[in-house]
Amino acid sequence: MKDSKVVCDPPVLLSNEELDSLREVSKGDAQRDIPQAHWERLVALGYALRRLGTLQLTESGKRRIAAGIVQSDSKIVG
């Protein structure tokens, strides 16, 4: 019998501002407008989905918020 393995997403480094935007997405209807560059990146990383003009958190996004790791330099290349 094989050992079951937990699938774990390696946390992608986000700036403090991007992590704040991800937290804002988690509020659902209470979310404020976040910068377009932030939501585009969060969607591209699979942390959020954009449906009918609103952002929704994915399971990966929930795990990313729980990890809470930010990069020290808020500039992100790529």
C-alpha cells in the first residue's frame, strides 16, 4: 500500500501589497477595488478566479493566505 501524500503548493513570493490584495479578495462582497496588476497576477498564479467581474478566492489562494510569506523587496519581476 502506498503512503498517501499531501499535495502542497510551494508559496510564490508576493509583495506585501499583493498579499493585502489577496486578503481583500477573501472578504468576498466586502472587497474593495484592488490594482489591476495585482488581480491579474493573483489570477495567473491560481490564487483567485475572476467571474462575472468579481474575484473569488481559490483553495490555493486560501493556502497562500495561511502561509503569509512575503518577499522583502516589493518589486516582482516576471
